[in-house]
Amino acid sequence: MQTKKKEKKTKFEEICCRKNSQLLMALLLPVVIIGGYFCPRLGFIVVGLITIFMILASKRGRFYCGWLCPMGSFHERFLSKVSFNKPILPVFKSSWFRWLLFTLMMSLMVFRLYMTWGDPEAVAGVFRMMWILSMSIAIGLGFYFKPRIWCTVCPMGSFQGVSSIGVYMLTVEDTCVQCKKCQKVCPISTYPGGYRQDEGPGYVPSIECLRCSNCVINCPKKALHF
Ligand code: SF4
Ligand code: SF4
């Protein structure tokens, strides 16, 4: 009885903690996008965030995506209220699409950075511009499909995914009964049950998991762990 109570408390604490951190981080969007119009150097906040996720990726995989990313937070906490929530199209789960987008976005960023000739305000402006571009695409997609659809192909998320292979992985035990509840609660529709040891590697590929814990908390068989 007491173990159940303790489990419920931990569940509650984890949900609240992630929600609060996301609400706080989402505030950075207007700071950079609107504030950056008046003070261009606010674009350097994005550089700070890139540094944070690169450090975190080596210890916790895509934890930044699941708990701290201002864009992901906005989509999950606000865009979700108005989204049609349609299923994510298979193309968004394909490698070729992910890496094509990665190449295009990174090429654009490098080209724009090169064109700044090292002017600090212009450099900060490039990072702000990348956020505006990503947000515009992400909101357009997330309004019709699942609100966090962008996170399935986000270049920064993909980078974290490949740089954290084997780090803080979501493992799937054989006790999984493939009820698919995990997929229903996953913000990017990943299906951990499909990676069950007897059918797959026994863990979810790093790039496919935001380490948000939604599935771990909701799995009725307690088959998922980090
Ligand atoms: S919710 Fe748990 S039992 Fe159900 S498919 Fe997912 S991992 Fe398996
Ligand atoms: S697989 Fe689980 S931990 Fe990973 S993103 Fe989906 S719900 Fe979150």
C-alpha cells in the first residue's frame, strides 16, 4: 500500500517537475524572438542553449529535448491546446528526410554566419533567424499533426541523438505486453514496445527518444527503464 502511495507521489512529482521546467523555458521564445528585435544580442541565448544541450547529451541523451527545449516546451504545453493532433506521417520518421533537413538547415546557418563577417550582432541575428524559421515550420506542422512533430526531424535534436548513442537509453523488458500505451503518451509517437528484447535490441534508439519519461510513468507493466 505504502509502495503504491510512494510510486504515485513520484509520478506526480516527475510530471509537475517537467511541466514547470517546460513552462519556464518556453518564456525564452518571446525573449529571443521579440526581444531580439530591439536587442539583437539576445540571439546569443540560443548559443548558450546549444552549449547546454551538447553537455547534457553526453550524460542524458536527448534529455534537453524532453525537459528543457523552449520550442518543444511551447509545442507541448501551448500548441497542443489548439492542435488537430493528427498522426505523424511516416516520412517524418524516415532517416533520409531527417538528414536532408539537417543538411539544408545547417548549410543555411553556416552560409548566413559566413556572410556576417564576424559582426557580433549579425551573428546573434543568425541564431535568432534560425529559431524564427524553425518555429514557423514547427507551428505550421504542429497545428495539424501532433504538436511536437518538429522534434522528430529537428536538426538540433538529431545532432543530440547521434552524439548520445548508448547514453541513458530507454530499455524495454520482456514483461512488456505490447499494449501500445507508451506510444499513445509519447510526444513523438515512438513505440518502445516494438523494441522489446525478444523482437528487437531491447532499447529504444537514442535519436527516437526525448527521455521525457511519459512512457515510463504510464507503462502498466513497469517494463520501461532508463
Ligand atoms: S506501455 Fe509498457 S507494456 Fe504497453 S507496449 Fe509500452 S512498454 Fe509494453
Ligand atoms: S519513448 Fe518514452 S521517454 Fe522517449 S520520448 Fe517517447 S514517451 Fe518520452
